[in-house]
Amino acid sequence: MNSFQNLFSNLYFLAILSTVITFIISTKMYLYPVIIHVSKKKMLMDEPVDRSAHKTMVPRLGGLGLFITFTLSLIIFGLVVNLKMFDFIQINSLIAAAIILVFLGVKDDLVLLAPKKKLIGQLVSVAIVIFLSDVRIKSLEGLLGVGELPYLVSVLFTFFVFILVINAFNLIDGIDGLAGTMAILACGAFGLFFLINGHNMMTLVSFILIGSLAGFLTYNFSTKRKIFMGDCGSMFVGFLMAYQGIRFLAYNATEIPANHLNNAPILLLAILSFPLLDTLRVFAIRIKEKRSPFSADRNHIHHRLLDIGLNHKKATMLLAICTLFNLLIAFCVSPLNIHLQLFLTVVVGSSLYLFPLLSVFDEEHAESVLIRANDSKRNAVKNLIVDGRVQKKMLPIENTKAAVVMKPTYNLESSKETEMDNSEEGRSETQKFISDRSAILKESIKSRKENTPT
């Protein structure tokens, strides 16, 4: 019995065990298959639109599975581990805030929710953890010359950070696995810090969430039982990312752990660099175009990666590698002045995400799309001629254009969709090619009639 208790008092063992158990609950308890079945039966599906990265209807209530597995595992391991009373208060406030966000997200996924109502719900959930468990950013540790923050400034700034990160993860959830993979990387960084400093509760939060996300990704990447996390999942995950980040800063600044970090704010920016950069970038573009910052479009970095030919998995892995490299830069420059660290991490490190926007990729993308389009059009025209004769049931030119330009092509091995170019340039090239081929066909028919003996 004593050896059993000693084993569960080992935080490293608990971190591994909590991750494995949570993953098993996610994948072996038929939670997601039930959600997928009910979603399909009740038509609670995400319907593709022009800006969507998918072309078929997919269940979008995966966030419910994330919430259930995370909450259930956290309660179980919270009872097993000898947590302090204050830790239980924090867990209760965390779950209460998460319930509000998940409820709002489910409603938004099903019937759409006004942005103002969604923002009010987010503010209420954030207020619960700030005022009931005193989770807030208390110091910037010298960043921009700012040290300890006054209480009111601390509360307002914490509200801003929570809302920013929640919506940032909501915005990057545009392709398979991206939000989940970024969250796993962040949880790994936060969890490692809490683990080596002996913070039981936050270690469990980080590693249990890793297990929950890993289980979800097995379905999110699946071709037969695919499910999206939806707004309920992205807001829930974004909230937990902000929660861990703020606890990371507060613990490092006030508790003075054994493994204190001199550049914790810089590391936090590096960990969350992609969602923050992508959000600020698309907001700037929308405001410049005199549109609402919350209007939907295809200006995200992950959309750009799809446009230059990457599939969902490759785009996700590439952005994850960029995040790891940015985090490595933040660690390597830690002996430098904190403002120089800020420049190197934010400006130099984050520029890694912007390489798909280089003009060279515009040229390569246009050329590759034109080649693919021309190949498809040649095949479409060739199919009209068999043994040198024009078929009587010839596909109309308008339908040929639609089939060539608008129809997505499928990779049978990966069952992933590759979007064809719908730009003005692509359409003009298509129309020119079709008109040329049409003229060739007419000339061929005319010459055959003239050469045919009467």
C-alpha cells in the first residue's frame, strides 16, 4: 500500500499516467463515435462554403468530446493526488468557466451566435477564474520597462489576454489538426515547466489536456470518422491555453520557483506566436479593406499553405516545426537583454510563419496551378475525341469549364482534397484554352466535311 501511494506521489509518473489514461478514454470509450453518429443522424454538420478547406459535410461537435475527457480525467486525478484546498477551488472555477464557453460554442455551432453575445459569454467565463481564483498577470518582469502591475491594470490586462488567445485559437481552427497540434506543443512547454517545479495541479491540467487533444486528433485526421472541434472546442482549447500561460507567468514571477526563468514573457510569446501573429495579421488586412475584423475570409497563413500545394497534415506539421524553432530561438537568446530577446523572437522568429507570403510562391503557385488546370483541360478535350472522330454526345463548353475549374481533385491514398484555383487569372486562362480547343474542333469538323465525298 505504501509503495502504491509513493508511486502516485511521483509527479513524473502521474504526468505520464494522466496523459495515457486520458488518451485511452478519448479513443476507447466510443465517445467520439457516438458524437459523430448523433451529429450525422440529426444533421448537426459543418457545411462547406467557398472559403472552406473541406468539400463534404463533417460533424463539428468534437469540442464536446474534448471537454468531457478533460473534465472527467481532471476530476479523477484531482481526487487521487493530494491537492491543496486552494487547488480544488481553482479546478472548480476552471471547470465552471469552461462549461460556459462550451455551451456558447455548441450554440454557435448549431444556430450561430451573435459576436456580441459570444464576447459577453467569454467575459463572464474569464471573470470567474480571475475573481474566484485570482488568476491574473501580476508582473511583466521588466518587459518594456514594466514590472509589477497595479491590481486594476492587472485585471484589465488579464481580461484582454484571455479574450485575445481564446479568439486566436478560434481563428486558426481552419484545417485538420492545426489548433490541436499547436495546443499540444503549448501544453508540452507549460507542462514541462510546471512538472520540474513540482506544481501538481497545473502539471495535471497540461498533461491531461495533451491526452485529450491527442485522442481528438486521431479522429480529426481520420478519413472515415472525421470530426471537427468546432467553436465549442476551439474556444475551450484557447481558454485553457490562456489559463496555462497566465498561470505560467504568475507562478514564475511571484512564487520564485527553483527553476526560475528570466525571460518568461518572451517564452510565452514564442509558445503562442503562431495564433497571435495570424490573428493580428488577418485583423489588420480586414481593417485595411474596411471590413469587420471578425468577417470570414481566406487570408489566414494556413490557407496560403494549402494554396501553394500542401495538404492539411503537411501544412500543420510545417507550422508546428516553425513554432518549435521559434521557441528554440527564445531559449537560445535568453542571456541577452530582454528587449533584444523580444525583437529576435517576435520579429525574426515569427517571420518564419510568413514565408508562404513571399512573391516567389505566387509565381510558383500560379505556374503549378496553370499546369494542373491545362492537364485537366487537355484530358477533358481528349475525352471528346475517340479514334479521331468527334463524339455526338459532346460535353458543352460551359459544363467542361465548370468541371475543369470548379471540381476538386482527390488523392485516393490520403482521401484529402486539393483545391483548384478559382482566381480571375485561372478562369481567364481556362476560358482562353477552351476557346482555342473549340476552334480546333470546329476546324477539324469543317475539314472532314469538305474532304468527305458526296
